[in-house]
Amino acid sequence: MSDFESLVEERNIVSWELRQLVKSGLYPDEQAALRSALRALFQLNPQTKLQMIISAYEAGDVSLGKAAEMLGVSQEEVKDILREEGAEIHLGPQTVEGLLEDAQNA
């Protein structure tokens, strides 16, 4: 079996399992089941959530404030966490051109 076929089969199994969780009445919909699974993952391995949020922050997918909110800490605390993890802290545009570029991207 090729890697692609394995991926398709695995995806089909996950989709089937999600449908069964809903069909059995354990969850109202597939999104609720996925949220529950992620909560369990993050409770068992908090470092996974931390690394996900740091990665999202570094990629510009979440702001410093949103990262702090997701981690349940203040913005100053999240800055400390980012420094400890070796992540670069984005302090916003440093030039007028950068500000205009951010405004265009918003």
C-alpha cells in the first residue's frame, strides 16, 4: 500500500469514527467531538498546545494578545514564555512603510 493510499484509508477511518460518535449520540456534531479530542490532547500534553500557539504567533496567525488569551496568561507573561522558548517577539511595524503594509494586509 502506498503512502497516499494509507493516508486516504486513515482519513476514512477518522471520518467514520467521527460520524459514529455523532450517530451514537455522544456528541451533537463532528466539530464538538474534535474540540473534545483536542481538549483531551492539550490536557494530557500542555506542551503541545504551547508549541502550537508559539508557532501560530511566529507565523503571524495570532497576535500577542490572542496568544496570551489562548494560554490564559497576561501579555507580559506570554512575552516571557516566548523569550524562554526562543521565539521572536513582534512589536509591530518599525517603519511607516511597515505600518502601511500591515494596514493593507488587515
